[in-house]
Amino acid sequence: MPIIDSKTNRIIRDYSVEELAEKAKEMRAYNMVSLCASGSGHTGGTLSIMDITAVLYLKVIRHDPSIPKWDDRDRVFWSVGHKAPALYVALGMAGYYPVEDTVKLRKLWSGFEGHPNQFKLPGLELSSGSLGQGLGVAVGSALRANLDKKNYRVFCIMGDGEQQEGSIWEAVMSAGHYKLDNLVGIIDLNGLQIDGKTEAVMNVQPLEDKYRAFGWEVIHADGHDIEKLIEVFALAEKVKEKPVLILAQTVKGKGVSFAENVAGYHGIVPKDGRCGKESLEQAVFDIYNGSKSIFTPEKLDSLLKISTDYQEEVDQKLREIMPVYPQNYWWNENEVMKVTMEPTRFGFGKVLEKIGEDESIVAFGADITTSIKMDDFYRDHPERKSRFFSMGIAEQNMTVVAAGMAKEGKKAFIGSYGVFISGRNWDQIRTTCCYNNFNVKIAGAHGGISVGADGATHQALEEIPLMYTCQI
């Protein structure tokens, strides 16, 4: 069912396969403009998921952009919150707001936060960004539909690396147990995550066998074949007495030559900015395969101007509310106050590199190894690689495994972003590490609100009190 008027059940717009293919290109282009304008964000995953996103929001789900909270709408939960730019473009294309507004990505007060905030934009079902939680919410939503005899359907978009989170499998088990045939899980199977190939970081296969063992129907799909995707979603709706998983084979960075299958483009934007070999203009050229598109240089200029004009408005508002003093006391700007500063994670890496010669030291990574500089431990010391353990996206398991090492006399180091390393595994830290007095060293990067535009899910105002209360 395409986009409808919920009051009359009249179809507002139904797209053909050819039109959807063109819309997917347009969505990719808007996505790249928004990423380039923001100067930060996730290129690879937003491009790999885009064809699926176009089919879902413009062809498959029942929704009415004029009444975002219509109770009988289908729900789509984005467990992969870092792919929010693709979601924003889809909602714009569907009519929830002007799609041009998406170029305000990651700008203060715009609503287009680095990870979705359901209170800021219409059409968002879930504030997300901490991986592994969306499927459980989708299970709850599907259970409610059955309880209240509602006929809406529930979809949950996940990543393949995300399958490393243990919470995913608790949700998988509960969905199978309750035979939720109104629930469809979608895995963006692009084979890459931050630290490299998923099979090398922490292998999640065989996913089909695992989901089937929990009572799910599993359907394979080419995540870039519009016509086949429409068929697969129609097939999923016919399955009864069990939830459905769509394993969508995709290419990370799909459609942009310099980003395709490049793990490094997981969380960065075009390196060359507007022009160059790895730039916005090259991305648009690739997306349209060199043929004529609506994204002319003039259109790109006008879209980027929306972004810069908006930022100027934000800056002006900030200037108006900032207190004024006789001289500039802003941190590190006055010449007599200058100090050399480095992010905390740089120091963490340097220390690990320095003390790593101690063979009792072991280190554990949670798929952000290079981001928090843990790779300094072994990068120039290959003999240490055997003492580094990649645990994938699984903070809770990483913590208790490190505790097991510490119990046996090793000095274990774990690290992640501050909000995740203190919050997701607080009980494991409190009960297993602290109560047992195991020697586990914990490093939290991107503390406080230092991640800024990434949004609230990645900011941590509670990490210090959480760690303080772990003391027993």
C-alpha cells in the first residue's frame, strides 16, 4: 500500500518501479548533499540502505504524512540510528516536510540530528543510536497491535554488525516465541563495520540458520533491486504464525565510486568536499552514472546555501545569548591562556602503546578501535596483536570477558565511547568487575557533550556518577 489519505483511504501517490529507481537516485543525491553540508556523518550505510528505504516509504508501508501519528499507520523502527540521513531524506520525499530541509543535517535546532530524535521531526518512530535496541521496541509495538486488534505492520531496520549485540537475540527469541507475523526485520547485509569486514571483526553468520532456529521465516533479497524488493515485501506479508527476516544483500557506499566497499567511509563524508576525486560533485556524477540529473552545479549551490544561511542564523542567535565581557575569556583563545590540547582518546592510545610491552596486558575493542586509538597498542608492534581481542559491537560481553581475563591475572583494558562504556554495561561493571575487585581498566572517549552534532544518544552527562556509584 502506497502513501494514503488516512481519512478517505484514497491513494495519494503510487510509484512505478521505474519511478522508484529514479527516486532512490534522487534520495542518494540529497543524502550526499546533506552529509557534505554538515561536514560529518555516515556515508557508507546511508547509501547501502537507500533502495530499501525508497521502497518502504514510497511503496510498501501504509502512512499518511499529513497525520504522522495516525494510529493505524505501519511503523518503521530504525535500530541503526547512525543511518538517520537516509531516513530524513525518505520522510522528506514522502511529504512530511520539504526534502530540501535535510541539508540542515547536524545543525543546532534543525531537528535533523546526527541520530534520530523522535520529538524533533514528524514521521520518526524512535530516538535511536545505541545499537541493538530497536528490534525489542518493534517486538513491543507488534505485540500491542495484536493485543488491541490493530492491523498495522511493524518493520525494523538493522545492520549486520549490529547482530553482535546480545540484546538483538533476546528480541529475536521473544518475537519467535510470540509468533509475531506482523513483524518484519530487515538486515542491511553490507559486510562492513567500522573496524573492517564483519566476518573478521566478529562473525555473525550463519544468520539464516540462527533466525530460523528462533522460529523466524527468512527471505533473501538483493537490496538494490527495486522490483525484487517490492516482491519480497509482498511475500513477507503472506507469512503467517511467525516473524519474517529479510536478509538484504547490499553494497556499502552503493552508487558512489570512492565509497563503495570502503570500510573507512562508514563514518566520514566526501574527503574533498564540493569538488575533486572524492567529492560531492563526483558522488552525484556516479549516482546518475554520468547522465543528466536535476543536481546541476546551480542546484547544488542553492542547496548548500540553505545550509550555510541556516547556520548563520544559528550563529547569530548564539551571539545574542552569549554573555559579553571586556575581554575574551573563551577557553584557549587568549594568547596568555594558550595550552596544547589533545582529545582524551589520543592519550589513551599513547599510554597503551607505552605500557603494552608488559605481557600481562590485554586489550579489548568494541568496533571503534581506531576511533578511540586503541590500535596504538599493536599498530607498530605486531607481536602484541595476539593480546588484542575484537569483541564487535558487544559492550556487555566485552566487559565480562575482560573480567575473566583479569581473574586469571591479566591486566585488561576495555574502551568505547563514554556513554556506551559506562551505560550499556553498567550492571556488568558493578557486579562482575567491581564486586569481584577484578583489575579491568575502562576508558571512555567522547565524554560529556563533546560529540555535539551526533545527538543525545551519543552524549554522556551521566558517565561520571555511573562509574562513581559502581564503587562498593
